[in-house]
Amino acid sequence: MFAGERAPAVVFPHPWPGWNHGVHSVSPDGTFAVFSGQCAVRAVGTGGETLWEYQHGCWGPEPGHAHTGDEQEVCRGPEHGSCRISDDGRLVWAHVVAEPEPAGDEGETCWDYACGFVDADTVIASTADSDEDRDRARHWLLDARTLRIRGVVAYPAGPDDSYVRPLGEGTWLTYDDGSETLSRWAGAAPAQDGTR
């Protein structure tokens, strides 16, 4: 398979040696690798130089917890992200943490596991699981490139505490347990102030 050659063609130094989680990716031509870290996704050249970095929320178990500022700090918890470089080396996909805006002074708000792409530019995510009060459950639209929150989805009948199932072509599904109704939604402009 390797014509008898056992030595690696290139070795990329891991930017966070203490971080043993994450799924990383090497470019097709072997000129760079992208590492999924605890608080960032970083592209590294063959000499170990940082080519670019995208910082995100920490994979630690408590949203918004304090950090020392040392990028080698490792927080507890098994959660981690992943990344993949496209076959032509032009795109990177990454699974990262984006922290939702606080729901007020009633407690912490965390993203649910059910989320995904509404379209190439938009991600939809929910905070239904982290809200004990189901009337405060929200579905959020985020910018797919920056993960900045665009706003909260305003449904005609008010809050929707169901999980979202994005379809990738501009629509998503929700399911109402009470009426046993499956609804398909298209991306209307979200409320910008966090209201519905």
C-alpha cells in the first residue's frame, strides 16, 4: 500500500497536546491539517504554524464557565467536536459549540442535541431541553459560518417545545405531541430581540 515506506510523509504537531478528544482532518494534498479543539478549530501548516483559527464555546459541561486564559487548559467532560476538510481542500466543516443567549434570570440555557442546517447559510437549534418551563422553549436561527445568533423563530401559535428536524433546503419540521401534527416551516424573519 505504501510501497514499503513506513515513515510518515508529514507530521502535524497537535496544537493542544493535553486535549485528547476531537476528530481531526488532513488536507488532500497534505499541506495542512485542521484540529478540533476544546475551544477552537485550528488549521496548522506542516511546520506547526497556525494558518487560521475559529474560536467557539468550550466543550466543558457547564456553559460559560471560567477559563484561566491558558489555551492548554483542559476542562472536564467527554464532549468534543469534529471537523472534515473537503476532497478539494477548499472547505472545512466543523461541529462546534455556540452558546445561546441567556433566557433571563431563571437559569442556564443550553443547546439541545437536535439541530442542523436549514440551508447552506442557516443553522436551526433549540433550547427546549434546558428550559424546565416548556413555554420558554425556543428555536433559534444561527449564521452557518459564524454561528452568531440571528434571532428566535416566531411561530404563529406561540412557543414550540418540540425538537427541530431541518431538511437542508430551506425548511424544517416540528411535531406537536398533543395534536399529533407534523408541521413543515420555511424561514421567516426571526424576532431580533429574543421574543417570539
